[in-house]
Amino acid sequence: MDVVRNFLARYEQTREEEMSLEDYLELCKKDRLVYATAAERMLAAIGEPEMIDTRHDPRLSRIFGNKMVRIYPAFKDFYGLEEPIEQVVSHFRHAAQGLEEKKQILYLLGPVGGGKSSIAERLKQLMEQVPFYSIKGSPVNESPLGLFNNDEDAPILEQQFSIPRRYTQRIMSPWAVKRLEEFGGDIRKFRVVKRYPSILKQIGIAKTEPGDENNQDISSLVGKIDIRKLETYAQDDPDAYSYSGGLCLANQGLLEFVEMFKAPIKVLHPLLTATQEGNFKGTEGFGAIPFDGIVMAHSNESEWKAFKNNKNNEAFLDRIYIVKVPYCLRVTEEMKIYEKLIRNSSLKDAVCSPGTLKMMAQFSVLTRLKEPENSSIFSKMLIYDGENLKDTDPKAKSYQEYRDYAGVDEGMTGISTRFAFKILSKVFNFDSNEIAANPVHLMYVLEQQIEREQFPPEVEQKYLSYIKEHLSARYAEFIGKEIQTAYLESYSEYGQNIFDRYVTYADFWIQDQEYRDTDTGEIFDRAALNAELEKIEKPAGLSNPKDFRNEIVNFVLRARANNAGKNPVWTSYEKLRTVIEKKMFSNTEDLLPVISFNAKASADEQKKHEDFVNRMVEKGYTHRQVRLLCEWYLRVRKSS
């Protein structure tokens, strides 16, 4: 079986390889990764980024201001987190260069359900990909280079094996010191093993969590005496010690400290010496234990603020490299997060009607944004998603203006992605007859949940207003268009006809010429042309139709030059498209008998109704959803 063969091959590939110290040093000469630090190996696992030039994409250029953006393949499904990921990689890059970051704790700070744990998990998986070399039998995975004296041996190692001096600034563990005595000082008796870090086996990767405040001690980080071995060894003998602490297990790898600031400060002290000096003291009276790894911590903002405001923690604060991981503030990327979560569940084959994920994403992002001054929060959300509102909302500000006003903490509050996905789960399972999701059920479930959560009254009011004022009204517009386009069988042809006619009439009207219809022979003078143009413009309520006509004709003349003299597609100019759609849908009375689910007066009407339903199903709705959404739309239209 292929799956079994794959497993065996993988297992074989990650098995330990043993070698002599001389062979190890020869390997160092050929491959820098043999003696690389944990940060360097992490960088190798992350790999080279894909450089995106945002100047070539209108949406991205508005979001990133035409900058070059790095996208790392290892984090490609971390949507909307380009900045935090770049900061994390930057930390490893600087640490790999031996700069100050090498001595700092990487700290992910962000709200619940914002992606901190996911980044931490991915970093641990990446750590597993590149092997490291340690002394065989060492309980702390120590590097063979720790056996050498930095002052005397480093120049020889650099000259003979091309190992830079900074890699020999390590100490021997008490265990290795005892072994060296047993070997009579012959370091050739030490063997070296090539090992792959492993989350499962706790090799080079460890996880520490804060325990009970009253009884947690530093042993969870530094290990402790093994009482069972005291019969054989003295208490200060390195062989009587249990090297089970996080720092012992994660040497040459990565230690994850979950909810770090929930732990008492005395428990965190070993981290300071481990990161700053590259070693730490155990609980017994023998020498220091080496540590050459990465310490990564994460917690929520409330714990961080309490820790930061305590003056006694200043020494610790100086040794922390903070990466803020806010919620996603872009609707398109937030939708991709939901799609990823749905793909990994049994809902992946369930029907999710158009607009559902978008509405959930819009609601989530609205709750996370800081309310702007003199501008609509909905417009701000669209600008953050890279839309251009120049024509539709003159009050909308630029992306950078919104960001500057919002400050650095935007995205640290609001509803979490976890909360949003729980809502979507309820929506998919809302109808007892089918597992499917639609925006009408979503709005209902959201309102119910907001009331159940018992948010402060002003927050609850604000969240409900997002649904009623922004999402509901815009969805009515969207579903109206969906229904109407499904109703009009030859929708695009019809739109193109109106577009071509409008352009022709406007062109003759501007030139102040009569127009003769080639099909009917009918002649239109300027007043008649004006009347025909107004029929199309009136439903859209254009404030300045004269300027609009000039603008459209200029656009079409330019477009024809690049289109072999043919008119462009009627949807190509957003402003005119809106005008035409409003014209097409101004007379919706014909629509009602076809889209309603009442008994039909004639077989012809029944046939039209069935065709309409089938076209809606093709667009991605179930039969039950078509009925529900049509009835909702008719109710909303009647009340407005």
C-alpha cells in the first residue's frame, strides 16, 4: 500500500544517524546547516519568499501603497497576516545573523482567536523539517561544538573547518563534563547524532504552560532532581537529575510558552539567563546547562498590560520582541479564512449561497474597526479591502488616513474568527431539512447570538445596527439583483442593447445632430434624444446627466480605439452599469408573478417560474433557499 510505504520512507528519513566527532567536523566544512543555530534552521525551513509587486494589482496597490510585499509559501494560508508574519521572519533573520534578537523572547500578542496559536503551531512544524546535530546521549541535545574551548580551540576550528567563532561560544552541560572525566579527557569518545526535532517525541521542541499560581515552580522550565536515582547518585550529581524541563528539551530547537504572563514572575527568571547568556541553572548545585534555542511565547492583551504596568518587570520587558497579531481587517481575506475552515470540515460539500460568507466577513470586520470621523464605517471597511470609492462615496478617505487615525491597536478588539465560525456552523445547521447556509438565516442567528452573549448595552446596540443599517439593506440590493438577473433570461444581451442605444443617443445629443434609427427609419431630434436618454437616466436619479453623457461618450470613444472600433461590454463602466441596471429593474411588477411561489395562473407562468428557479439553482442556491430568499426579498420591498 502506498500510504504504508510513504510512512516507512518518512520514518526512515528521520531516523537518527550516528557518527564520530571527526566526521561531524568534516561535515561542518561542507554544510553550514550542520552547525547552524535554531534561528538559522528555522529560516531555512521557512524558505525564500515570493515577492509581489503591488503596483501591478489595483487592489493590492491601494492596500500596500505600491510596495513590494513578501509572501512566504510556508504561511500562504495565513490570510491577512502579512505584516505579523513578516515581523516573525524578520526576528529569525536578525537572530540568525547573531544580532540582539538572538537573545530575545519572540512574543506573539493579540486577541483571542486571532491566529497566535496557529502561527506558533506552524513554527513548530517548520522546526521539525531541518535536522540538528547533538552529542549522543546528551539529555539536553547539546551541540558538539560546546565541547571545545572558545579561546583556544575556536581559531583552529575556524581555520580547519570554516566554523565561525560565534558558534563556539557555548558551554558543556554538567552531564558532558562528567562524561569527559570518565573518558579521561578524550573527546574522541563522544559520538555525534543527527536528529530531527519532533513535537511528538519532545526532541528539540517543547511546550510549557502556566500551572497553579500557588505551587508552580521553575522545574517546569529547568527540570528537577529524580528522587528514584538518589539511591545511586549524590543529589548534586548530574546523573541524578531529570532533564525534563522545557528549556532542557527545547535546546537547539523551540520552546513554546503558552499564556506566559499568567505564570508567576519567579518562574520566568530562568528564561532571562537562558536567552541572554545561552545557559541556565538547574535546581541543584552543579554547573549551568546550555541553551541555544528559540523561546516563543504568546498571550492575550489583558495579561500583557498587567505585566507591562508592573515596574518590577522592566528587565524582562527589555528582552521581549513583540509581534502584534491583530484580527484580519480585510473582508476578502476574512472570507478565505472561513473557506479554509469549511474545507477542513464535513461542511465542504454543503451549499453556501452567494453572499453568506461575505456578510459574515463584513460583520466581523465592522466589529473590529475603529469608528472613523466624518466618514461611514462601511466605506472604511471597503477601503481596507482595497476598493476604490472615488465615484461612490466622496467622503471616503484614503487607506493611510484611516490607518493613521485608528492608531496601532486597531484590530485588537471585536469578534474573533472562532466566534464567526461558530455562527456559520449554526447557520449551516439552522434548517432541519437541509445542511446549507444563506444570509437571511445568518442575520437571524447573528441577532440571536448577540443577545445571548450579553455584551455591554452600547456594544450590543452597535452590533445590531451593523446588521440592520448596513448588511440587511445591502443584501436586499444584492439578492434583488440576483433575482432580477435570473428572471431576465437574456439579461446581458438586454443590458448591452440599452448600453449601445444610450451611447448612440448621447453621442448625437452632444453633437446636436438628428439621429435616424436604421431599423425603423424613425428620426430623433435633440429634444427626442434627450427624452430617450432621460428614460434610462431617471430610475438612477442622476444629479448631473449632462456631464454624465459627456463622460460616457468620451470613455466609449477611447475604448473603441482599443477594441477594433466596437463598443465595450456594457458592464465595463461601473457608473453606467449601475444606471442601466436601475433602468432594467425599475419595472419590477412583471417580476412578481414569476418569482412568487403562489399557485400560477397559467402554464406559461409556471414554466417561467420553473426556469427562474433553475437559473437561481445554477447560481449556487438550493430550491429551499430560492423560496426563502424570494419571500424575504418581497417582504423587504413591501416594507421599504
